[in-house]
Amino acid sequence: MNDGPKENAVRATLATRPAGILDAFDNRVSNCFAGLFNGARREGIIWPNGSLFVCKAECEWGWPGDWEKLRDAGLLTFRLEERPNHPSIGGTTAYVPWSITKKGWDVRDDDLAYFNELMDARRKDESPPPLG
């Protein structure tokens, strides 16, 4: 099916909306961003092999590059903290405390609004014309 005129009108707004920033990223970065709102632990752990654990695969796959892209875009803050392990274990573990910025929340809210507007426009484009 081809996009209808109402859907195309909504799509034309993306470049000027806060959610438009996500369109500049590849899907993996956008999926990482979405995953941060959908179950990622508020503090990650770096495993000895350098991989990140936050209980959300789409957030872990792109560590650290995708996280750096989100940080550089002003959507996310994070830092690495070395913390000592229990004396019986010894050594340290790297933790990754992170948070979404105000801009990140604005982008997320607008992304949800954009999707709802897009689906509403698609439904309107697909509805049969009124009789009469």
C-alpha cells in the first residue's frame, strides 16, 4: 500500500520535531534509546570482557558506541564508576549509572506522539469515503 496524503503530511513534519533526531540514527541506536525506557536497569555493570549488562539486549548490543551517540546528541548521560568488590572476591567492578536528559524525555514524548499521529493519519487514509 502506498502512503496516503494524511500520512504523508504527518511524515513531512518529522524533520522539524524533537523526534526527528531519532531519524538520523540507524535502527540499532534508536532501538537502544527505546530500550532505555522499556526495562533497562537504571545502572549497568561492565563484565570482565567489556560488555554491558542492563537486562535489555537492544541496549547492550551497541555498547559503548550507540550510548556515546545518544550522549553526544544530548539524550542520555552516563559515566563509568569503578567500585571495590567484596573483600572475599577482591578487585573492582565497573558500574554504569545513566539517566535520560530533559531533551531525551522530550524526544521520547514526541516520538510517541508522532507515532500516534502517523497511525491516526494512516487509519483516516484507509477509511472509505463517506457515503452521499
